[in-house]
Amino acid sequence: MFNFQIIKKSKKSLARIGKIKTPHGEIITPAFLPVATLGVIKGGLTFNEFLSTGVQAQITNSFHFLDLDYIDVIFKAGGLHKFFNFSKPIFTDSGGFQIFSLGRGNEFGLGKIASIFPEEQKKKSKNQLKSLQKRNNLIKKISEEGVWFLSPRNGRLIDLTPEKAFDVQNKLGADFIYVLDVCGTPLDDYFLTQKELEISHQWFNRFIAQYKKIKNIENKQQIFGIIQGGLFDDLRLKSAEFVNNLDVFGIAIGGALGKNKKDMFKILKVINKKIDFNRPHHLLGIGSLSDLENLIKQGIDLFDCVLPTRMARHGMALIKRGFIDIVRKKYQKKFEPIDKDCDCFTCKNYNLAQIYFLFKAKELLAGHLLTIHNLYFFEKVLQNIRNKILSNKI
Ligand SMILES: [Zn+2]
């Protein structure tokens, strides 16, 4: 039922074209997984609208369903696919990222809202960082047993163990599930990163042991392991070796990826000395348009990122040279599409002046239209990169 096949390898880099088979159809890689935090893409896309963007799959945060106490409801409905009328492949993360974003990430302003690269964030928005620094660490305890944290929604105490992270994701029923890890921050020192790695590795074994208890599960769900190790070469190599030896379908690269993008590429180069290239590689939480090609050249097959949809809701439309801020006065009387070469529903039916007006009027349609465009545009960029790999240009 599940399978990963490499169709074409670049001769000049580690880029490749792959095909992931799932019970909900195929994914041609490199592929983008937009973040559907609560099961649907923010911006109000129906399944048909999602299909119209060409995007092949999505990733959902299992943590939020746990926080909302909704695991059993979705299980009863027959899983995420049925509950949300979504028949394409779904990935769910384990909650490990929330250990980072609610814990030290939140405390130091490195959470989901801020960039995960602290140096680059500082350059961008000192004020945003300052306001985030006032927030608290919601993690109450992390031990070898599991993690205890306060719900960001209502403050109730929630526990998460590897067994529970598996059970939750099993009930949600996504095609691909992720082991529970302790996701560190770029501020963690060697000692702390090593400790996080050791706990994560133990959790991976416990998660997989739980998975193996369920008969025929391999036809319904497959696991991604996660390489940890922060900024430290020897820890990254150790973790890559450990994850290679796990009985998992895919390999994700997680944890802190450095203080800036240069660090991130250095980490990838180190990991690439050991990582198993016969399995799909997912770089967790990273996927800005300008980095895609270089990351793909480092062998990354899957990306997930909130950027295209978040930007859309804030009036930013992706274009070839970056993005435009649609709520600027200069678009008030521009009766042309965002991009005249774009074939998305939005560009075929609406112009800048209309979308400008909708944003100013705070109409829901505004963010909705830009979400469609941004996802379509993102997918087109990936399609071009895939074509370049196929025609030996990468
Ligand atoms: Zn468009």
C-alpha cells in the first residue's frame, strides 16, 4: 500500500524526483505540505478548492485536537479524512514542535509566530520579539516518561507520552505519523541538546513499539522518524545513524536548525553524510520560497510551512520576485490580476483592485482568494523545480 520510489536523480546535486504511494493517492516529490492546523487550510478552502491549487497533501497538528479534547470525536467519525471530507494524503505531527513552541520557544520568543532563526528574526522585527519574550514557558515538566504542559487555550494540564502521541495519531488516522521528539531551541547548549536527543531516541523506540502492537497497521499508517541533534555535528550524525536503523518509512529533520540559514545548510550537509537516501526526507517546518531550490539540492523531498497561507491572510500575494502587499494604496485602481501568467482561480476571476477592496472591507473572501493564489503559486514553483530536475537542469 505504501511505497517510496525514486524516479530520477540529479547528476549535479542530491535533488531527486520521487513518488510516494499512499492509500489516499500518490505524492510526487519534492512536495509541499501546507499546514492545516485544525484539519483544514486556514483561509476557508473547500476540498475542491484545495484540489484546484494542485497541492498534493497536507499536514495537520495532532496537538490541537488533543488540546480541544477532540480525538475521540474524530475517531468516531472515522478519522481526519472522513471528518474533514479530505481524500488526499494527510500527515500529522506528534506534538514535539509544541514542546518547543510552548516551552523555551515561547519563553524566548522563538515560537511559531516568530522566525525559528533567532538572528534573522531580530533583523526583521525587534518589537515582535520583545512582546513574545514576555510570554511564559507553558511546559511544566519534561522527563524520560513524557511531557506535561498547560493548555494554551484554557490552562488545563495535559500530558503527552510517546505511547499517547502514537495513540492520538492512530485515532486521527493520517497516512503519515511522526514520532514524539523533544524539539530543542537554537539557544540550547551541547549538554542540553544531548539530553534532548537521548530522551527523543528512547521515545522513538517506545512510539514504534506501540505502533507494532496493531495488526495490519502498515497498510494504513506509516511513520516518520526525526533526526535531532541541534547545531552539533557529532549529535546530528549520531541521531541520523539512530533514525536510519529504525523501522520507519521516512526521515524527518527536526530540532533546532541553527541561528540562521547558513547554520541550517551546514546541518543538512552534516546529516547527508549518514542519512538513508532510499527514504523520503522531510525538513520540518521550513519552506520559504526562496530556499526551496537549494534545500531540494540537499536531498529534501518534503516541506511544510505556514508561510504561504499565513501571508495570504495578511494580504501578501506571492509573485515571481517575492511578494506584494495587496493592501497598499497603489493597488486600489489596478484592474489586472496578481500575476497575469498565473492560472489559479483567483487570477482568472479577480483583479488587484477587487482584492484590495475586499481586504479594506475586511471581507472573508479577501484572505480566501489570496490563499488559493499563494498555494497555487507555491505549487507551480515546485513544479518548475521538478521539471528542472527531470530535464537535468538541477
Ligand atoms: Zn494566481
